[in-house]
Amino acid sequence: MRTLIFNANIVTGDGETILENHSLAIEGELITGIINIPYPNYDVADHMINAKGDFIIPGIINHHAHSVTIGPTSAGEAEPPLPKSRVRWELNQHLSEGSTTIVNMDGFTTMEEVGETRALTPMLVQTMSTHTPLHLEYARWLNRGGMREKHWLTTEDMIKQGALGIGEVGGLLDISYIPVEVQNKTGVQISLEEAAVLWEALMAQPSDEKTALDLMMKRGISSAMEGVKELVGQSGQRMKLAVEACCEAARVAGELGVPLAMHNIPSTKNQILDYVRDLKGLLIACHSNYAYKPQEAVEAARAVKKAGGWVDVHTGDFFRARQFFRNHATTLALLDEGLVDMISTDYIGGYWDSIPRVLEYAVDQKVINLTQAIALATGNVTRAIPNVAPNRGQIIEGKIADLTVLNKGRISDVRTVLISGKVVVDEGRIVPPRT
């Protein structure tokens, strides 16, 4: 079947090119023609799509998401899986936001579970793996209930079966339990940056209780001191194992020559900078705009890129839930310095903003132009993660026709999505699969 998308402005995904007033021909699942006029005469296409002057971009490759498979959820803690109906809802949400490829970062999922998940969506569902010995030991020790006999695999086996790499690691080193404890005890919300100061002070040898107490008195939360000290003390065993698990994952990624996606927050920065010296282009510093102040994020990202690693930002939840993001100052600082390679949604408590919405905001703020913005979610991802979206990621003749049509006046408005040449989202509505 031949499909013609006419009257379009094509953003190719290479970070530089817009083809204005063009048309696009698709035969079966492949792009077969880029036509340099908006209205080709007497075309014999079976199916016509009027782009109405809007942008056609490569299908968005969301390389970091959670809760998008029927396997164990969370990165490292192996929570029980979500119901299949909920997974389908999550996938449909991503699809309606223009994603045609999505990568699961709940690393204990099996390839069999990935296969079952693929039956729920037209998107290409990929996965990373955290089946390294120490991550499995952590899951056994924590025992959250998500692991079954079939999940006790090796990373080597997962890579052979099709997993893209190792990830997400480092989430076990997150210190988000500290703000929860403080709020429970005092009703006061503290930032992750303040939690990091408390954690580092109380974990120091010897413990630097004065620094911790000074901060807590300044914020009026000193009544939570004993509770926080107890939590940090209990975290010693957990943190020791988590650090060792990250070191092991970095070593295995280097031995196998596969990407390592690592949780990037201030408390994991030093590890990331250690690993990237050896791993170079195999290391992805995930959500580098999260928990950092702008200048701190810029310095960390600059060091990652200087060593040859990749810098990812995530969309946050500023435009929806606002539970984690109060502004995008750090995102804009990183983009303005030209330090961002990729953008993904992550999960943000289940209320992420769409990738087109954050790209629209960044373009409006003039820290990045449209072609650069689109490449962050398309062509750049295929360079950073081999085989993430085979023969996809740019609009070139011979590529698979995974395409997204965005409203030219407001690119956060996803009009149409095609996967392998078939329309799966039409005027913002998901097209039910044919039976």
C-alpha cells in the first residue's frame, strides 16, 4: 500500500534540517520518497494524509520509561507488576504523546514479558536489564514481592536475548526517603538538595552532626533529627550494597560493551564521573536536570560529556502534577550550554509531562531551536543506544515509517502518529487495532 503525506514541513531528525513545503511517500512500512513540492500531481497513493502545513518528525524514541511492561516495576527494588490493563493505559498515554519506540528501565523484566507487552501496543517496546548478581542479591534481600523464579537470570543472557544494555542503576542510592521522614515528623517539605546535605553529613566518618543540625534548625525541622539519624544509620547496609551493585554494573557494561544507564543525582555524581572515564560513550547520565541546582548540573554534565558520555534530561512534571518540578531552570541551563544529548519522560511518580510539551517550552525560551529539539528525541537517541530503534530515528528514504505529525503552531499538540506506515493515532485519538 502506498501512503502520501502531503503539504508538510519535514523535520528530519538530524538536528539541522527542515524541508519546508514537502511531501512524503510511504510504500508498505518504508519511506520511499521525499518529494520537494507540497502537492504532487496525480499521485497514485492508496491513502492520503493532509499534513496541513504541520511538522512531520521521526517517531519519538522515549529511551527511559517505567511501568511500561508486565514485569516487576521500579528500578532495582522489584515491586510487583502492574495489572495488564494499567500497563496498556501507560503505553497508550506514551503513544498519544508521539512515542513510537519506548524503552523499559524496570530492569528485572524478562524478554518473554517484553514480548507479551509488545502485543498490547503498536509501539516498539525495548528493555534494559539489571540482572547483575548484586542487583539480584539486593532484590532478594529487600523482597518487595515482584520477583519470580523466571526473573533470576543473568545480564549476559538478557543481552543475548535482545536487551539493549544495563539500566537503570543507581536509583537505590536515592535519598528521597529523607524528605518523606522530615515531612512526616514536622509537616515541612525539604528539597532533595537539602536531603543530600543531611545524608552526606550523617554518613561522614566521623559523623558531621553539626552541619546537619545547623541546616535543620535553619529550616525549623530539628525535631526530626533523631528520626533522620536513625534512617541514615539503617541505610548503611543498603547503601553499601547499592554502591557495590553500581560498580559491578559498570564493570559488566564495559566487559559486554553495552550501554549503562545510570541514575544521575548529586549523591551519585562522583560514581558517574568515575565510571564514565572508562565507559565513555557507553554511559548515559539519566535525568541530569533532576535534584541539581542549575550550575551544579552544568558542571556535572560538562564533565560527563568531556569524558565522552551522554547526557539525558527528563521531562519532569512541571506542566501537570508539579509534585517534583517547580520550574525548569536546570533544564534550560543545560540546554542553553549545549550539554543535552537526549530527552525522555522517566516516570515522575506516574505524572510525567510529554516530550513535545517540554521541547515546545525550550524552543519558546530560545535555548534551543526546533531542529535541535527534535533530534533530542529522535536521531540522537539512535546514536547513543545502538539497536534502540533499528532503521528508525530519521526521515530518510529507506527508513521505517515511524512518524509523528505535530501542530506547527503548537508542537505539544500531537496530531497523527504512524508506525511502520500505519496510522495508529489520528487527530489525537488512538486508532483501535483491526481484528
